Amino acid sequence: MHQEIGALRLLGASTVFMLELLYEDTLVIAILGTFAGIVLTFGVQWFVSIEFPEYLTLQPAYDWWPIALAVSLIGPFLGAALALPRSTKQGIKEALSAEE
């Protein structure tokens, strides 16, 4: 990943452009992950209702879904913003090196 960021920087990409790319990837992954978690919640609820109906009941906490999405977005967004300057410096060195 460092090498790709360094190559983009050498080709003239701005920091804002690289952050936008990272944020787009993060947004897609977070939304898909949150959706998968919701689907799995209903799958587990169905399984428990069939296998253990007299012992256990599960009820999804719908109020927490937006909070879970926000947490899954904020962490990677901050990580990308804080790591990009270091990644850029490291990536330029790797992009200019002859190693594969």
C-alpha cells in the first residue's frame, strides 16, 4: 500500500485526492460490514429461535445500528488521515527503489 501511495504522489496526486480514495474504500467496507453484521444478527436470531426457543430469545437492538456504523467509519477515517503523511514518505522511497 505504501508503494501505491508513493506512486500516486510521484505522479502528482494531492493529499486530498489520496484521502478521498482511502475514504471511499473505507466507506464501502464499513457499509458492507455493517450490512453483513445486520444480516448475521437476523440469522443468529432465527437459529436461536429454532434450536433454543424455551431457553433463550434474542431481540436486535435497532437503536445501536447507526452507532455501530458511525464507530466503524470514524476509526478507519482517523487512521487513514493520521497515517497518510508517513505512508506518503515511505511510499515514495519504495516506489523509487528497484526492489520488487
